[in-house]
Amino acid sequence: MKHIAAAVSLDFETMLVCLFIVNFFTVLFMLSHRSYYTKGSVLRPYIIAKVIQLLAWMLLLTEAAVELRGMQLPVMLISLAGGMMEALALLKLLGVYNAGIRRVYYRLAGISGAGVLLLAGLYPSAESAGALTAVAGAAMIIYPVYLLCMKLGETPLQKLTGLLYGLAIIALLGQAVHLLYAQPLAGSAASRWLQEFFYISLYLLMFLGTAGYMLLSREYTYAELERVATYDELTGILNRRAFVVRARPLIAEAARADEPFSFLLLDVDHFKQINDTFGHETGDKVLWDFSRKIEAQLSSSDLFGRFGGEEFAVLLHRADETASTGLAERLRRCVLGAVIDDTLLPYTVSIGVVTIRSDKRVPLDRLYKLTDLALYEAKQTGRNRVVRTYEHSSLLDEKVPSS
């Protein structure tokens, strides 16, 4: 029996040493890129969580090696703090972190810590306090797992990371059962299985969880860069570059199918005067209001983008002259009687339209020139109107002032 006890003790100490080494090098490698951990970075709370967890493993290892008693309580409290920080780091990475979430987790950690202190005082063996620590740790990562697997599981990496943390929840709950029923389960196969499952899950979480978090942060960084490169910052619609990239295959597809499509160029009338009279902040609100109103009139198959300043473009897929004229008139009317900051601030829009039906691909820059001619005419003839031009307009060779 002594030999068996010694072997179990050796296995426990070996696992602690391995977990400490893994956590130590995880922190070391992450700190080697400390230039990325600026204020507001999603990686900063994660590295703080790992440092806190490293301290817990250090204390636990010290207790096991030196046979120092009374370390369980600090380890449990530090583990709660580390688990809370890791959960908050995940929520920050997923973009749902806010003051309300922070308060909920602080309260959960505070209540759990108070419960651990109370149980440790009532039951010196610390099994019940350890079980509460494990349950609280599982509770802290339930919401991130739900977001990763169910609500925001848009990529395989998100779902895989969520499943890994889900495995950690099961392991923590299993450890709680093992601690609560330590005496009845002592020496049984169930006891060994629960302990092995717990430590294997911790190994996996330390190796794969860190890798998953780092890859997720990279994935979200790329997604944010793509969003910035695709969408206009003020209005949230496609910028000119993204509009052009997405319009070209639609134009080519229409040419192959010999189907009509229409291109519209829109310009907010007297926008400079709005800026000069009410200020640029109000001008920005006018553009945002204009974008929302126009976007609400379009279908999901239509493209809508900001070409620059107060100039916008719309590509109507499979829209002939009748359909595009009707829609252009609806777009013109939908912005009338605008209210900005609870104040009536009416503005109007001029629109140039061209419809193409050809088995030959028409370059987008030609469509722009054609509609720019129509837009210029709309401006010259009083604004707040729709003017149509045609593919073979002879005015393209003439010099026309910018609209």
C-alpha cells in the first residue's frame, strides 16, 4: 500500500511539475511579444490570466514538494481570479465585453471567493471548498463556450475552441464530484478516471487553448482589417474599392447571360452648403442618414457604395430601364423631409442612371462616366431629379465640368 501511495504521490507531483512548466513557457513565449500587449489589446487580459494561473501552480507545486500545509486556500482563491480573467479575455476577444459583463464576473468571483473562505473555515479538509472552486470555474466559462459554439460559431476555429473549453467545463465538474465524494471513491477506478480526465483536460487546455486563443485573435484581426478595407468608416456601406471589386463579376455575369443591369450615381445636393451652415458633424449625420434611407430601399442583390465625399453608387442586378427608373425615383423621394437630431433638415439628391443590356462586358469606368454626365445634367437643370443617359452617348467625347 505504501508503494502504491508513493507511486500516486509521484504521479501527482509529476503532473504538477509538467503543468507548471507548460504554463511557465506559455507565459514566457507570450511575454516575448509584449509589444503587442498594449492597453486595450485583446491579448493583454489573457496574458494576465496566465500569469495568475502560473502563480497558483507555483504555490501548489511548492506545497507538494516542501510538504507545506495551508496553501490550498490561497491556491483556490488565485485560481478563481485566474479563471475570471481568462473568461473576460475570451469575452473581450469575442467583442461582447462591457462594463455590465465585467460587473457580473466580478460579483461571481467575489461570491465564489466568499463561499470558498466560508467552507474552508467550516471544513478544514478543504474538499468542499475545492469543489466550489471547480464549479465556479466551470460557471465562468459557460457563457464564452455558448458564444463560441452556438451564437457566434461562424468558423471551425471558433467551434473547436468552444468545444475545448466545453471539455474543461466537464473536467471541472468531474473534479468537483471527485472532491465531494473523495472518501467513498478512494482507490476506485472512478476516482482514478476522474483525476486523469481532469489533468489531461488541463494539459489540453494549456496547449490547445492558448494556441486556439492566439489563432482566434489573429482571425479576428484579419476580419477587422478586411472590414476596414471593405466598408466606409462613416456610413458602414461599401467603399469605392470594394464596390468596384464586387461589381465587376456581376457585370461580367450579366454580359454572359445577356441580361440587363443598371448603374446609378447619386450626389447629395448642396452638401458643401450643409457643411458650411450647420458644421461638418451635421454633414456627417446627413451622409449617415442618407445611407440608411437608400440602403433600406435596395435588395440584398444590389450593390451600394460610397465613391467619395457626398457621391454614392448603386448597381442594380437584372434591372431594366423601367425597374431602374422606378427605383431611382423612390430613392430620390425617400430622403425628402429628413430629420437630423430631432430637427427638420431637408436635403435632396440628384441621380444619374444608365441601363446596359449587352453580351459585351462594359467597363465600370465607362458606366461611371455615363452616369456622371447624367448627374451633371440633373445638377444643371435644378437638382433633386433623376436623369437617364444611354450607353452610346455622344457627350462622352465632350469636356463636361465635374458635377
